[in-house]
Amino acid sequence: VKGNMIDIAIGVIIGGAFNKVIDVLVKEVFLPPLSLLTDGINWSNKKLILREAVTVDGVVKPQEVAIAYGKLFEVLIDFVIIGFTVFLVVKFMNSFRNKAEDPKDETVVTPKNIQLLSRMTELLEQQVAIAEKNTTNDSK
């Protein structure tokens, strides 16, 4: 249990740092070319104004009411990139684990527990074959 809690804590810490990297990647790498394709639109400032703010004698009465769909668009791009990256990492880790757990694959070092289980399986299969051979000889 302690190992799993440490793994989770490390994952949360790395996830927080990874979030900052993705945020910069989206805002500084992906959105500028996208805004170039859309005639320089800055997506973070895009919003649908439901009610304009009215300024009377230098005082804003009532406040502006708006739906900031540009920020939603940025967050959705963040989500897609994070999801795709996590998918690739999990896929890579699973393929590496599957290679490591295959005792017949010599390209990757197989963990000792998998080697022992593989050897035990082979011995059990040999014992079953011997037992079946003895039962067929006894019945004759």
C-alpha cells in the first residue's frame, strides 16, 4: 500500500508540473499559428457579450455579462493534448511491460518473479504430462 501511495503522490506532482508545460504549449505554440490561420484572432479574448457594461460619469453600471468561449476553446485544446499525451505514455508503458513479462522475449530483461512463474508453469506442465502418461500405462 505504501508504494502505491508514493506512486500516486509522484503522479500528482508530475501532473501539476506537466499542466504548466501543456498550458505554455497551447498558448505559445499551438494557438498563435491557429490565430494566424484565422486572421490573427486572439482566442483567449473571445467572448459572447450578453449585456454591455454602461459607464455613467466614470462609474461602470451594470457590469458586463459575457460568455468567454475563447478560454473554453483553450481549455479544450489543453484537455485534448493532455489526453493524447497520457494515452501515448500509457500505451508505451503497457507495450514495455508486456515485453518485459514475456519470458521468451530476449530483447528485454524479464523480471525474476516472471521468470520463476514461467519456470513453475513449465514444471507443472511436465508433471501433468508424466501423470497422464502413467495413467494411460496403468489402464493397459
